[in-house]
Amino acid sequence: MSSPAEAGATAPAQPTDAPLPGDVVLTGDRPTGPLHLGHYAGSLSTRVALQGRCVQTLLIADLQALTDASNRAASGGPAYVATQVEEVALDYLAAGIDPALTTIAVQSRLPALAELTVLYLNLVTVARLERNPTVKAEIELRGFARDIPAGFLCYPVSQAADITGFRATLVPVGDDQLPMIEQTNEIVRRVNRLAEAPIVPECRALLSATPRLPGVDGRKASKSLGNAVPINATADEIRQLVRAMYTDPGHLRASDPGCVEGNVVFAYLDAFDPDAAAVAELKRRYRHGGLGDAVLKRRLVDLLEQVVAPIRERRAALAGDRSFLRDVLRDGTERADDVTRGVLRTVRQAFALSV
């Protein structure tokens, strides 16, 4: 019988404001399409800032991408996921990730992670997986109902294998991923109890100042929903997407008082406008009446172009040298393979398996 804490009754994992000396960072993305500004504001900019301060690995989670049945149907299946591995790596490099400071690895080329996942599945119940708030939300978003692919239901266990496979102590995530961190730590405690020693560490979540950026329609920003601003968007795409952003449907004229809460334009201004005092004044004027949506959107278009243009230009330059990109992925994955195989040997001993 598991204790209430082990059954998921513990408090949510708490974010931390800064890395500690000796922290090991692991994070990554599923290669299901281009990264967007939600990724950049929520985690990718944090990863860039952590370079040189922590041991850091970015994992391109192509195996986890295969768990999304709707993606397979809509986007060409596993072959599409395979094409996106290099594209996500390009996004990382264009956003400022330095492969000399951060390891970039491909999940499917790290067999130790798959075996860790299988071992950890023996420590988790189906009921616990179904209670995970992040999983529940994703199931509803994709309309799975009871037709849930087993791989999708179990992907929190795969994430736990990824995190522990690198002995990660700090994981930059959006706030919707906090339940995943807590579930990872539940698995860690069970593994360590089996081993009768702390062979893998618990981890902490690191949230950015913008842990969740909405899509242009006010829903969660998602590659599959097509409501996000790609981090390599063209100037025309930025204008079109900002023009389509949800504001306040009751704000029909500039003179009308408007609502800031739930207004996507203000969410993006909060995330990307460096002049917080100016944004606060815009909010005051909008609430009072006398400020039109068009003025706000023009300001946002200019801001986003300033953010995206350098990324877009670096990405275009890097895309012309695929051999360099593949070298980065090969070298990073080889380093990651050494680390994860070492962790697997230790965990196998906890399960009384021969090494």
C-alpha cells in the first residue's frame, strides 16, 4: 500500500527563483512542429540564460511525440516527427543555445531512457496517471475520451525517466507542467526506497516570469491548434497573427472602457515589452476608455519583430549548414548516452537486475 504522499496527495512542486550551485538542468520539447513564442517566453529564454551557470541538456523528445495520436493523423505520422527533430534543433541554436555550453540530444537515440521508463512503469498505477492534471487537460484537448493511447497516458513516466536519466535537479517548465515534476519526484522517492539510498535526486521546477503565454485566440498556445506565433515567423506572419489576437469583444470603440484581463495583446505586452511602466499606463488608459486596439497591436507588432527578427536571421543562416547541425546532434547524443547508461546501471541494481 502506498502512503497518501506517494499516491499523489503531496503539495505541488514548488518553483524556485534561481539555480543553485551544482544544479543539473534537463528540459526539452517534443518535435511536433515549429517552436513558438510561448516556448520562448516560458522556457527557452530561461535555458539560454542558464548556459555557463549549470550543466544543461536539452532533449528533443521524439519518442514522446509519437504518443500524440492526433498529431499522427494530422501531420503525417512518425515520418513527420522525424523531419522535425532537426527543425527543433535549429530553433534552439537560432534562439541562442550554444552547443559548447549546452548538450542537445535526441531521445530515441538514448536506449537507457526507454529501459528506465519500463522499470518506472512498475511503480505507478493507472489511476495515478489518470489523476495527473496535465494529462487530464491534454486528454480533453485532444478529445481522446476513453480511447487514450497507452503511450500517451504513460508519458509522465517517460518524462521521469528523462529527468532522472540525467540526474537533473532543476527543470525549466511552464506552470502547466508542475504536476509532471511532482509525479517525477514520487517515482524518485520510490526508486530510492527500493535502493535504500538516494541514487537519483528529486528535482525542482524553474518557472519564468511568463510561465504560460496564450495563443492568439485566448486558448493555450499550441502547434497543433495553429494559434501560436512561431519563433521564426516572418514580418507578415507576425502582423497577421497580432491582427487576429483576441482582445475584449465589448471594446467596440476606442472611447469604450476595455478589459485587460484575458486580453491576449496585453498578455504579450507583459511578456515582451521591456517598458513595464509604459504597459501599466496603457492598461490604465484602456480600462478608462480612449485607447483603441489598433494602437496596442501596432506597438506589439513592432516589439515582436524586434524579438523574432534576430532569431529568424540566425536560423536562416544555420539552415544552410546541415552537416554542422547533424554534428551537434550526434556529439550531444553521444555525451548524453554515456550519462544515461551510467544512471541505468545504478537503477537496475535497485530493481535487483544484473548489470
